[in-house]
Amino acid sequence: MRRTAVALGTTVLAASLALTACGSDSGPDGSAGKPEVKVEDAFIPAPASGDMAAGFFIVHNGGGADTLTSVSSDIAGQVTLHSTKGGVMKEQDSFAVPANGELDFERGGNHLMFENLKQRPKEGDKVSVQLHFAESGTVTVAFPVKAATYNPTSHASH
């Protein structure tokens, strides 16, 4: 837990310093450069009932560190970020996106919660979701709605 807090604090500090530098690259190899985020494997399992749905995706980052600060979508009154550790779900304010790494939102782990749904997404729909990053700005992704039991194959193939 302490290591996570230190890593998060370091990420926040790095993000603040990057903002102060006006986004300029620090080195010719781009090691401390701007993040290059790409979102893949996004989906929402069709909710069986109620006014909530979950969302999953992977952020691939080919550049400097970034932070996913919030998520929004027209279909929900609110979209919240959650982690799951040891079977315990906890709401998070943000998630660090490591430099030259990835951030996974998958079943049994990190996930989005679409709360106060204005309409229930049905299998086959595409839901527009805005991912807000500290450095990369807003990335809009079309999340396909899959069967409630859908689970993508292993991420190891990426």
C-alpha cells in the first residue's frame, strides 16, 4: 500500500513538472517525452438490469507517463474509476499510466462503473466514452456493448 502511495505521489509530481515544462521533450530519445496513449480492447458487458454497467479497456502508452484522471459518457449520470484488490472494490480518483507501459481495466481488476444510466446499453450498441488524461487530454472511444458473459482472450497476445 505504501509503495502504491509513493508511486502515485511520484506520478503526480512528474505530471506537475511536465506541465511546468510546457510539454517539451527532455531528451532526444523521447524517454521523458509526451505520452502516446492508445486505447484498445474496450467493451461494456450488457447489463442484465438496474441502472449501472461496467466498462473495460487497455491503455497502451508508447511515451512518457500520464494519468487517467476521469471518465465521462452521455449514457450515464456519472462514470467512476474502481480498482479491485483481494476481491475488494474501491473507488479511485485516478490511475497512473506508466511510461512505455500499459494500464489494464479488466474483469476482476480495475474497471469503470457507469452509474445512473440514462438508457441501458444493449448488446450490439456502441457507447461513446471520453477518457480524460492529465497530459494527453480527452480521448473519445467507442465502447462496443458485448454479451454479459463476454470475456476477451488473454492480453498476452498483445
